[in-house]
Amino acid sequence: MRLTMGGLRTRLLLSYLAVVGVGLLTLLLATLALGPTLFDRAMGHMMGGMMGGMMGGMVASVQASATQAFQTAMLQALVLSGLAAGVAAVVVSLLVSSRIVTPVQQLAGASERIAAGHYTERVPVSGSDELATLATQFNTMAEELETVERRRVALIGDVAHELRTPLATLEGYTEGLLDGVVQPTATTWAVLHDEVGRLTRLVQDLQDLSRAEAHQLPVSPSPHAPSELANAAVARLMPQFREKGIHLVVQVPPTLPPVLADPDRITQVLINVLGNALRYTPQHGTVTVTAERSDPSVSFHVADTGIGIASENLPHVFERFYRVDKARSRALGGAGIGLTIAKALVEAHGGQIWATSAGLGHGATFSFSLPLAP
């Protein structure tokens, strides 16, 4: 939509001129109606009593002539001043309407370019009035759209990359089986089964991620002891920690007050966080699960002695498909979705999740809070 001279600018100019015209017309009518009466009264008081008798008629004639001259001069003055006021009103109206229309034209042009896919568009912000506020909000919206588009493109690339590896493995083994190069042994079928399982888990994670970002993950919180939640998650992952040779310690006091939690969902959060610690902690390392009361909530902490996280990476660890060490992460497995899902689940409970680390080589601690049960 283009704003032309026949559009908003013209309407603003006409509205200003209408206001000026009404004011001038009111001034003209009021002056013509009241001016002669007031002038006659003033002249009568001034000349009355000064001369009488035979001079009365002459005085009246002079007064009538003066009144006529006054009316003519007044009308000419009003016409000339009206013309001057009209010219000034046109100039000022053009300046004011330009001040209003130009930012609107910039917004309209930028919105057209954003609609065409140019998400880097921004409009200049000047002043502190409503138009400046509108421009600021427009730029904020454009920035959010650019971020969403960038994440969408990254998501497509990451999903394609995650699918490529298991599909390539399946394709290679099936071609080998068809050509007779690979023998259909139990080991071969186990590899194929593992790759299919990997694809299944990836699809399930993507489905959970989609529902999480759409705020459609069902949560049914009820009072539960923090130790119960922690022990349930630890029991499911303990065999994997033992297999890798990592010491898993649970230090959750049974005396902590109950929290409002959906046990299945919070177990999923703890499994995702513990799985992340398992993936990045070397053999003979230690992972410690603790909890503490921090009114009006209980905070859970999962601390590891793994590779740690650099300070510049901490704000991004909960973003989907984000990896601190991309090369090692792919080798160790995982799609980079678990922490994103964990964040969505914790926030659905009304809690918060965060990560801290002293830097690379110093381990990391992932924490989240859950509200106390009433």
C-alpha cells in the first residue's frame, strides 16, 4: 500500500484547512455583527453631549459616514489577514503532515519488504512521541520475525543433518545385504535395529519439541516429594552411568517439602539433564544430584565434572539443536533437543531452569526450580 499525495497527506492538509476556515469564518461573522454596534456606541458616547441643536444632524451624518468607513476598512483588513492566515496555514499544514506521513510511509514500505522476505528491514526512530514508539515496536517485531526465520532455516538444516546419518547407515547396510556383501548376521540386524531406534527417538523428540514450543505439552501437577522425583529418574539411568564408569550421587533430603509436579514430566526433565551430564562427563567422573528449599520453591541441581561450558555458550544451551562442542556432540549422540524440551516442561510447571559453569574443563551445573505445594 502506497501513501500518495491523494491519501493521508491530503486528508491531513484538508483537515487543517477546514479548521482554519471555520475559525476565520467565525471571526469574520462575529466582527461584522458586533463591530458596527460597538463602534456606534463608542462614537455616540464620545460625540454625544458635545454638540446639540442644529449640530445634531451633522453629527449623525458624520457618525454614519465613519461607521461605513469603519466597516469597509474592517472587511478589507479581515480579507487580507484571512489570505495571509490561509497561506501560513497551508505551509504549516504541509510541514506537519509531512512530519506525520513520512514515518508512516517508511513503516508501510518496510512492512512490504518484510512481507517479501527481507527480515533485516528496520525503520529509523526519531523523537519520543507516539510515532517513535510505533517505529520502535515495529523494529522489535521485525527483529523477532528475523530471529524466527533464522531459527526455522537452522531447524530445517539441523533436522536434515540428524536424519542423514542414520539413513545413510540404513542405506549402506541394505545395499550390502541386497548385493550379498554384508551377511545377514545378528550383528547386522542389531545395527539396523539401533539406527531405526535412533530415527524413532529423533522423530519423538521433534514431536515433543513442536508441542513444547506451541505450549501444548499436557501437565498435571500434584504434590510430590523432591526425593521421590530424583530417585525415580536416577533409577532409570543408573545402569548407563555404571556402564560408562561414572559415579552418580544423589543427595536430596527426604525432609524437603513437597512440590507441585507432574511426576512423568519432571522425571523426563531429570532424565534429559542427567543424560546430558552422562554424555559430557568422562569415565571415572562424578555427577551429583542435589535439591534445596528456596522459598517459594525447591531447586534441583545436577552438577557434573565434565567438559564444562564457556561463558559465551551459557545463554544458548537451551536452544534447540545447540551444541557446545558440535563435533564431539555428534560423536557422542544426541540431537540437541533434550534441554529445550526440559526448559519447556519446567516453565509449564511455573518454574525456571538455568545453567552455570566455571568454564571449559571445570564441569557444569544444570538447575531448575519447582513451586512448593500449597
